[in-house]
Amino acid sequence: MLPSCRKGAFTAVLSRPAYGSRVPYRSSLSWTRGPITKQIQRQQSQFQPLVPPSPESLGKPVAAKQYRRTRAILKRLIQLGLLTATVLAVDSYFFDAVVTRSARTFKTGLVVALDYKINFRPNPPFADSVADVHHRSAERLFHLLRNNGGLYLKIGQAIAMQSAILPPEFQKMFASMFDDAPQNSWDDVRQVVREDFGKDVEEVFGVSFDGAPDKGIMERTARASASVAQVHWARLPDGREVAIKIQKREIERQVDWDLWTFKVVSKIYTWWFDIPLYSLVPYISERLMLETDFLNEANNANEMRELVQNEPRLRGKVYIPKVYRELSSRRVMTAEWIEGVRLWDKEGIEATWHGGWRKGSPGAGGELLPPPTSVQPSKDPNNEKLKPSRDEWRGASGKGGLGLNYKPVMETMVSLFSAQMFLWGLVHCDPHPGNIFIRRLPNGKPELVLIDHGLYIRMSPEFRHDYALFWKSLMTFDNATIGRIVKGWGINSPDLFASATLMRPYTGGDNSTSENIRKLTKAEQKQRAYEMQMQMRNGIRQILGDEKKWPQELIFIGRNLRIVQGNNQFLGSPVNRVKITGLWASRALTEQPHLTISQRWKYYANHLVFRAVLVGTDVWFWYAKIKQWLGLGKGMDADIEEQMRAVAGDMGIELNHGIFEG
């Protein structure tokens, strides 16, 4: 035994087993009766021992609470989430997100409509001003159109072109709404070609991507990509260089849904805001649908090409690219490749010519483009540059140009679109600078090349005659004729419509527009701004007037006029656009095929008087031109815009400087 250890009231005794034994150590603990032990015993005697309660004292058993309603709601939420995810996945994979795009449109449209319904008043309850409502609505619509893409970008581009009559918040937001988009993959291109022709790209166009000597070549990287289609360069086996316009694969599924959604939203807005817009929607939708049919575009291009070649005043000045019908389908169009300078490249048009004496720019006049010395097929299909540059005419520095004057360029442009409106009744409605190329002919004169013939409108002979007479009457302040024509079109405000057509204040009418402006209250700024925009809405109602009589072609004719005016202003207003348009209108009246001899002589006499009257516009043009040369002005169209800005400002409309630049 080991010696015991004693400390206070606690005693520990350890016993050691014999040497070699496997018995473990044993210990014993014992308490002595010290003062601490006695105190604990006294405390324990004051309490009863712990005894469990009897079952009878607990009462009847109660079943556990079941949260059945919560579980049911949670179960439904999970099911709804799974269903939504499945629908979105199927919609995106099999239907190119048509349901998602439509749902997004309805949601945004409802939010914008509610915002205007609640806050369009002098003191909005949920906005600082009406301008704030415009800003957030423009932002919502802009993001909707960009996110949806496809045909929505076309609609956004149309809004951008019409934004001069919209609040400035819309003008600023939609100024960056361009018809561009990422290009589709080469696999998508192959799929579209195979679906339309039943053959692969190599068989249809006779091209090889392996450098076969007897085959053509084609770039798999698009040269341009827009909302509906993308363009690839190719050289056919016979040496012709072509632009192959291929519709994006998803457009075919999306277009019907997109147009249906557009119609529904327009119908709701027409009813909700009491603006007669829905009657225009079927016609607009029909034009947009035709724009996705490339056979229709090919027909328009070939018809316009023939009309230009048969018009002596335009032959040799305007060129329409050839379309190869045997290599075209509903979603694929093949046309000759155009080398030229786009209208927006002012320096490229005006800079010094380095291409040689009596020589034209590549392809001018329809000549075949010279073949390159050698072209090696690219190893990287995502970065192909097979087309030769052909920039020798720019000189060694690369800073040369066509050496052309802006005046003949714009004279040809205004004459072309005037002939379309007043002579032929077949109007190209998308003449922005990206669709116009300029080339230099061997005689040193400009040649205007017009592409993208998808968006056209046709004018009946009766409407074409009335529109020509309307323009002639505008120039001579023949208010009786103007009133008779526009009343026949269902327009209730001839004065306002005349100003909208000329894109300058019309001062020969009854001044009803000015009188309405003067009646605006002199109240505080918020109230005045509200009344101005109400006046603008009433003006739209007056122009649309009787929906059954209103010529829907005016929508796209007005678009053409605004873009052409912007092109002229962009180049510094080198021509009197209003005078040229009026002359073509008056001349077209004398060239109507059904006129009798006496009627023709009458129109000729009126035309001579009309030319004399136009001397006044020449005086204005040269006055503006001299001011421009002296640095005191920017030209006639700039002066017109400033006058329109003053009138529009009184109507609550703020015109953007870049609104007409296409």
C-alpha cells in the first residue's frame, strides 16, 4: 500500500498490485466529516427527491400540429418554378425565345402605360416632373428593344427616325439605336442555305474552303451584320464578286410572334391613350413582313434598276446593283458586290483623287471588278479577309478620296427620290447614308449606288397625282388646292400637315397652328409643359384625322423626306432640296400618260409659271449660301431646321440636332 494523502476533508488511497501482475491500480476515495460535508447535508435535507409526474396529471394527449397549407404553398411554388424553368428552356432551345420576348414586351408595355396613366399630369404624384416620366419610359423601351433584338431593332430604328416629334428624352435615348447586331455562327448560315436550297453552301455557290483551283471562294465571317440578316463576300467560279445576304436563322420563327405582340400592344395603347394609331399598324406590319422576304427585295431591286435605266435624267448617274435570281431565295439574296464610299464618309468623297486621269473607281458604271493577283484560303474561319482591298485610288498615304463635289451628289439623290414619288410611284423608304454608295465615273462625275431594297411602298396613280399636286401647291401657296387635297385624305389641319411635309413653317395657310400655340396658358412651367404636350397629342389627332381616308403611304413617304433632308444637311446643304422636289412634282404632272393634248398644254403653261415662282426659293437659297460662305450660317436646310425648332419649341417638342442624320 502507498502512503495515504490527506488534505482537508478528502482522503485518497492508492493500492499498488504485485510486481508483474496485470491487475490495474485501485483507488479509494473517502470523505471525512468536515465542515463542508455537513453544510451539503443540511442543504439536501431541505428538498424533496425528484419524482416523475403521473400520467393522469398530464391531461389528454394532443396531436402534433400539421402545417399542411404552408407545405401546399411551398409545393406549388416549387412546381411553378420547375414548370417556368422548363418552359423557358424549351422556348429558348426550340422556339428562339418567342414566348420570353413577348412576355417581356407585355410587361414593359404595361409598366410604361401605367406610369403615364398615373403620372402624366402637371404635378406627377410619383415623379418630379413629366420629363422624369419620359426619361424612365424611354429607358425601359430602349432596353426592351435591344434585349429582344431581331425585328424589335427594326421597330426601334423606326422610332429613332420619328423621334423628332417625340420628347427630348426619347430623342437622346434612341439616338444610339442602330440596326446592328452580332453575327450568327457559320453553322446557322449553313442551315439556312440548306433549308432554302436543299444543298450545302459549297454546292449552291460553287465555292471551296480548301483552295480548289476550279472553285470560288467565300468568307465565312460576315462583312456586315444587322438585326435581320448578315452579308458575306464571295467570288463565284466565273469571277463575279457577290454580296450574299443571309437571313438570321431565328427570324423566321420570331417574326410572326413579334408582329402579333406589336399589334396587341398598339391596340391597348390606342384604347388607353385615345390616339388613333392602331389603324396604321396592319400596314406597318405588312411592310415589315415584306422586308424579311428577300424575293420581294430582289423584285424591287430589279424593277427600280429598269426604271432608272429608262429615265434619261438619271441614267448614268444612278446605279442599282444586279440581283442574281438563280442564287436567291426567300431568305438568301445574292447581288453584285459594290465597291464605293458610303455617304457618311465626307472626306472619302471630297478628298483628292489619286486614281489616274480618265479612270473611275473600282466597279463604276457596272464594270467587272479586276481580279486579285492571288488569294490564299484562310486557316481560321473566324477571321477571314479574302476580299482584295482595291484602295490604290486613295494614293500612297491612303488619305485620298473620290475628288467629287457634294452638289452633284445631292442633286442626283433628291432627283432620284423625287422621281420615285412623282413619276413611278415606287418609293425606297430607307435611304439612310449606310444604304448609299458613291463612286467616281471615268468622266469625273459621281455615280450614286442605292442598295437595300426591302422597304418599299407603292403609290396608286390617283394618290401619286394628288401628292404631286399637293407639293406644287405648297410652293405656290395655293391654299384652296391644299385644303381640298388634305381634306380628301382625312386630315383636319392642312396648315400643320403642310409644315410637316415641307419640314419648315408653312406661312401661306390660315395660321391655325400659330393661333393654337398662342392660346397656351402663361401658367407656371410645369403646367405649361404639360399643356404643350397635350397640344402635341392633339396635333397628332388632327393630322391622322379620319383613319379610313388617311393614306397610310404617307408614313413611309415622310420617313423618306426626313432622311433625304438629313443627308443634305449632313453634307452642308449644297442644294435647294425643296426647289428640286417641287420641280419634279410639277414636271410629273405634265408627263402623265392619260392627258389629252389640251390638258398637257395647260400643265406645261402652269409649269412655266411655277418655275418663275421658284425664283423666290432661289433667292432664299443663295442668301443662306452666302451666309454660310461668310461663316454666318450653316446653309438652307440648317436655317429651315432652326425655324422648325422655334415652332416645335412652342409646341413642346425639342428637336435634336442629329435627328435627321439617318
